[in-house]
Amino acid sequence: MKDYEIVNKRDLASNVVEYNIYAPYISKHCLAGQFIILRVDAEGERVPFTICDYSRENGTVCILVQTIGYSTLKLSKMQIGDALHDVVGPLGNPTDLSKYESVLLVGGGIGLAVIYPQAKQLKAEGKKVDVAIGARNISLLMYVDEFKQSSDNLYLITDDGSNGKKGFVTDVIKELVDGGKKYDAVFAVGPLPMMRAVCNLTKEYNIETIVSMNSIMVDGTGMCGCCRLSVGGKTKYACIDGPEFDGHQVDWDEAIARGKVYKEEEQEHLCNLRREYGEDK
Ligand SMILES: Cc1cc2nc3c(=O)[nH]c(=O)nc-3n(C[C@H](O)[C@H](O)[C@H](O)COP(=O)(O)OP(=O)(O)OC[C@H]3O[C@@H](n4cnc5c(N)ncnc54)[C@H](O)[C@@H]3O)c2cc1C
Ligand code: FES
């Protein structure tokens, strides 16, 4: 097997693909909460993805990728047997779950790539773990069977009510806590506005809330400064200080504004690539 070979590829939902990649060094050392940075080809951008699962035995890591732009579209064209140009990792700090006995994991969209290994770990350690996953509609709900096996209670929420409860993840958190559920912490991972909404709510309930920040990254080693954030009034780097932070301390306005900085260039690159692939009709 070649290093960084795609050993399995599976469509999970519209525009979301699961890849298993042969990367024995990374699979041997990685833990929940960590990520890799890959390049599709020699000219490729460095693109970060959470390690959603791994097999130390097979030497593989699993990532879930939402095809949204230039590099993820290029990646989606790769097939089983193709090899990525390079993959570095494991990067970032592993999740520290040691001080919690009862946790609510909240995943929005592709954010479930982060909470899945956390759920597995909590379940394996015999701790209480409830999971709430939210998506825009039924076609975007993923890993439902996997989460059923790795949680005590699983709550599904869709914006349009096409599966599970209609509404937003914040509605479910409110219902659970108002109904008497006690959690030592909430882990919320998903789009920035969703994480901010969860943090605003849990602040009212005084429940510690950890978020995983998907800031724009380049080197992943703390040198380029791209992924900087303000947390509790201090500058932090998501790649080396995080990616997990106390969500009640994050400056969300700044993080959301920084995430949009390259929107025009990203759109232009994507349009050019679509044209190259003949997908611009
Ligand atoms: C620690 C971390 C873990 C992540 N885990 C996952 C995951 O498991 N699955 C997944 O689908 N996505 C994940 N992402 C986001 C993923 O990196 C971006 O979707 C990807 O870089 C988009 O690249 P693109 O060229 O296809 O799209 P582009 O058109 O370049 O960008 C689309 C959007 O993706 C984000 N983005 C672009 N470049 C980067 C970059 N270098 N670093 C971070 N974000 C970027 C921006 O918000 C941008 O607006 C993660 C990001 C971080 C920082
Ligand atoms: S990605 Fe460069 S400092 Fe974090």
C-alpha cells in the first residue's frame, strides 16, 4: 500500500464524502479532537480535516469531507487507489474528556466528524453521553447508526422537520436542560453561527461549553498566524492552542469576519475549476 493512498471512499450525504486514508504513522498516534492537513497534489493548498476515526491495526485514518470549494472538489475526483500528495498530522491538541462524567455532544453538519470520536471515547469509558445532531434536512443527516451505538440518547434535529425534531440544536438543548438533564459540559461543533448560538444559550444555564474552531489554516504549526482568534481577550492560534476552546470566551464576531476574508478569491478559484471539469453549466 502507498502512503496516503485512499483505501476507501463512500458518499455519506449530498456533497459529503467519507475517505479512509492509509497513513500508518498518524493512525498510530492520533486521538479524538486532532486533525490532519493534506495536499491533493504538489501545487495544492494545505487543507485541514478532523480525524473522525482511525484504525491503528490497518494504519488508516478516516475523514468526512464536505465538498464546498476548490480543494475539496479536487479531492472529490480522487478514487480508491489514488494517493494524496502529502498528509501531516496528527495536529492540534487531543480533547480532554477526563474531568467530565456526563456530557452533551452537539454536532451541526460536518461538525459531527469531531464529536464522533468523542462519543466513542466517552462510551468506552462508561460515562454518560447524550448526542444531538442537527442538519438542514434528512439528506444531510449522517452517521446515525454509528451515533446510536456510541451514545445513551441520540436526538436528531432538522431545520425542516424531514427527520427527527423540527428546529435547531438549541431548541433540543433547552428542552433537555429545562426537563432536568444535568451535564458537566456541552461540546458543540459545527458552523460558527451555530456554535455561537449554543454558547449564548449555555452561558445562560452556566454550563461549560467547549467548541472546536475551524479557522482558516495554512501551516498548522503556529508560524503563519492565519488561524488566530481572540479567546478571553488573548490571541490564540487554533492549530497549536486548540482547536478546542472555552466557547464562552471566544470573540465570535471576529472569528466569523476572519472566516469570510477570502470569499471572493475562493469563489473565483472554484468557478475556474468547475469550468475545467466542464461542470459550469
Ligand atoms: C481544524 C479544522 C478541522 C476541519 N475539519 C473538517 C472536516 O472534518 N470536514 C470538512 O469538510 N471540513 C473541515 N474543515 C474545513 C475545511 O478545511 C474547509 O472546508 C476546506 O479548507 C475548504 O477548502 P476548499 O478549497 O474546498 O474551499 P474554499 O472555497 O477554499 O473555502 C471554503 C470555505 O472553507 C474554509 N476554508 C478555506 N480554506 C481553509 C483552510 N485552509 N483552513 C480552514 N478552513 C478553510 C473557509 O471558511 C472558506 O470560506 C476543518 C477546518 C479546520 C481548521
Ligand atoms: S495555521 Fe498557521 S498559525 Fe495556525
